[in-house]
Amino acid sequence: MTVRKTRRVRARLVATALAILAGVSALPLPVHAQFFGERWGWGYEQPRRPAPPQRFNFPFFGRRSPYAAPTYRPPESYRAPPPRKQEKTPTTTVAVIGDSMADWLAYGLEEVYAEQPQIGIVRDIRLNSGLIHYEPRNDTLEWSQAIKDVLATEKPQAIVVMLGLNDRTALRAPPPPHDAKEPAQTAQPGKDGKPAAQSAQTADKKGEQPAGPAAAQPPTPGASYDFRTDEWAKLYAKRIDAMIATLKGQGVPVLWVGLPAVRGPRATADMSYLDDLYHAAADRTGIDYVDIWDGFVDENGHYTVQGPDFEGQTRRLRTGDGVHFTKFGALKLAHLVDQDLSRVLANPVAPVVPQSPQASAPVTPGKRPAIGPVLPLTASGGGGRHLNGVDGGNLLGGGSQPGPIPSEDPTAKSVLVRGDPLPALPGRADDFAWPPHNADAAASAGGPVPR
């Protein structure tokens, strides 16, 4: 009885142990590891260590490891780097005036003139300003007024202006002064002898375009006009002229830099429209206009992010906002401006208003002029060269050269009048005479005659 009872107890203990093991094995892995893995390591899976990143990846040593840390990319900044500190005091100073576009231009010029410490760049930048609003919170202050205080302390040898990005907004005509009196309006006759108002009504009934003062009405004082309207263009042109007049008062060369194409067809058309106004004002007032448009468009004239830099290498020129420049774009912009800036710094001449009537003719915005202003190259008067008895005048800047051109020379008359070619020199590449001129010399010497 004792042996049987002992066997029964053992059998019960074994069955109980097997039941416990079966229940524990059915538990989830973390609990299983909690009971057995931490002490004995049964069924406990050790955590994997991340594989070290491969030092050489593309394209010869396989793909990038998924365990490698992601590459850090700093956020892109749309603002130009701050001005660099100049170790030496420059002898020549260039003032760069304008908005955020001009800030990138100034940065590029600093890099271009980094190896020329005698040239210093002074920035006068208002990032969100324009000719319409000098400051967003101050509608009464304008660039033409604020620039006087800035240029009073600085004495630059040249001034570079680039702004207008923020001027695509409505413009309000200035109100009339309080002490101004209404001038008496006199009836001016039109082209048919009638008053201008009556002539305009008659032309309106006939479907014609009225002529005279009734055809072009000035902007109404105090009225607001939308961007790209005719009244807006007239008011904006006055602001450009006022800005240029203030800059020309310093007696130094002034360069007005045009705006580049920006992302979007409508925005690009707006930039071209403003450039036409700036170019026309520069020709009208006698300052230099720097056209950078072709440097930042593709072969079809559209906005492009990438393009050749100033060294011809394909680089990213514009930032992600589609407006501002990268470092390579700023350098290309600065090199385009430097072509004219170096010239005016080498030969500083104060801007002079041209007297040519073509220079003062208005340019229609949105249509680029085919040619610039036509300046006379000759001066009337005696003392010039005479060609067949006709006074041709003197070239401006040249001395008088009296005496007629000899027309008795038969060679000059044959070549210059009839267009006959000059005879070729013997033995020259264009000497096609046969037999060759050196045949007689070879025959007399007893040698072979060249063929």
C-alpha cells in the first residue's frame, strides 16, 4: 500500500508540473521571458543591434543601409547672408539700395569684390519695401524721401538700385494740396474745330478714338487704381522719376537693375511689365539700366530653377520660393551687374539727361523697345571731311580734318566705287594665276615646273 500510494502522489505531481508548463508556454513572449528568460534565457530573444552604416554606398558598394542615420539637411533660407566684416577701410564705396532682391545682389557683389578690399559694398535694404510702400506700417514715407537721410551720411562713388518686387498692388493717387485752387477750364478745340468734350462725344458715336485732352484723362486725386492699369502706370512712373531725381542729386553714377523672372506665368509677366517701366524711366532720365532677364530664363524665355552660372556650370540658381536666389544665383546676378558697374567705377561720369527727342518718348509697358535712344554722332558745321563735295559733318569728340578725299586714284575708284577685288599678291593663298608666278623662276633654274 505504501509503494502504490507513493507512485500515485508522484504521478499527480508530474501531471501538475506538465499542466503548469503547458499553461506558461501559452502565455505571450514578454510574460514568458519575464518568468524564465531573465534567469535562464529560455525562449528569450535578445534585441538586435543596428548594423553600422556603410561608408561607401552609391553606386559601387550597394544600397544605403536602412539602419543608417538620415542625412541632415538644414532648412533653406530665403534671406541673403549678413554683410561680411571689412578688415580695411575701402577707398571706393558702392551703395546698394532696394528690397530683398537687392539684398542678394549686395551679397553677390561682396563675393565678387572679396579680393579687392579697396571696394566696399554698403547695403541699404528694406526687405518688404517698394516704391509704393517704404514700410508696411508707414504709408506716408517714400523711398525718395528716406534715401536723402541715408545718402547724407554715406558718400558712395556709385549707386545700384533694385526694387519693385512688392509693388504689384493698388496705387492711390495723391490728394490735391489744400491751398491749390481749381484752375479755370477753358474749352480747347478738337481736331474738327469743336470743343474737346463735344469732339469726344462725336467721335464716340462714330466709333473713333477721341483725340486731344479728352482722350487721356489724368488720374483723379485720391482715387485708387489697380495694378497694370494706365492710370497706375502714370502714377508709378512719377514715383520712379522722383526716386531717380533724388539719386542723381548725389552727382555719382546710378545703375537701375531690372527684376528677373519668377515662378508662375502671371508673376513673370508682372516682372516684365515693371522692367519696361524701369527701362523707359532710365532712358528718359539718363541713367544706366542693367537688364538681367536673359540670365535667369531658359531657351524659351520661361522661369527656370537651374541654369548655367557665371562659369558655365549648371547650378541651382533660385530658391524654393521661386523668387529669391541661391549662392550661385547671387554670384551670377552680381557678375551681370559688375559688367556695367566696373565700367562706371573706372570712368565715373555723373548721369546726364539726353537731349534726344527719342529718349523722352514714352515706352508702352509690356513691349520691350527694339533699340535704345538715338544720339547724334555728328555735329553740323564746316571743317569736316568732304566726299564728292558733300559736307559730312564732324564726329563728336573728333578734330577737324580738312581736305577732300582723293578721288583720282584709279585703285580706290575701282575698289570703293565699282567693288572690284584687289589683285592677289604672288605666292599668297588666294593667288590662283596659271601658270604660277614662280614657274619662270623654276624653269630658269632647271628645276621642275610646279603644277
